[in-house]
Amino acid sequence: MVWVLVFGGIALGGLIMLVSYAVWLWHKASDLFSELEMLGTRAEELAHLLEQIRPELPERAES
């Protein structure tokens, strides 16, 4: 009967570790998505700045 308690304790410990890992992973994933959203915002800002650049090309000499 002691083996039931031992395996039950092991299973409970494993379940607690699994839930803890899932919560940690959820936080890491939300941090990643937040950073990706910020990267998208910065890319839009860069695209807006690049639209404002109007390079002047040198005129071609006609022969």
C-alpha cells in the first residue's frame, strides 16, 4: 500500500512541475509575441521613414 502513496506522490509532483512549466512557457511566449509586435511597429516606422527619402539620380549624358 505504501507504493501507491509513493507513485501518487511522484504523479502529483510531476503534475505540479508540468503546470509550472506550462505557466513559465506561457509567459515566455507572451514576451516573444510582445517583442514581435514591437518589431512590426519598428518595421512600419522604418518603412515610413524610407518613403520620405527621395534620391536624386544623376542625369544621363546623351551621346
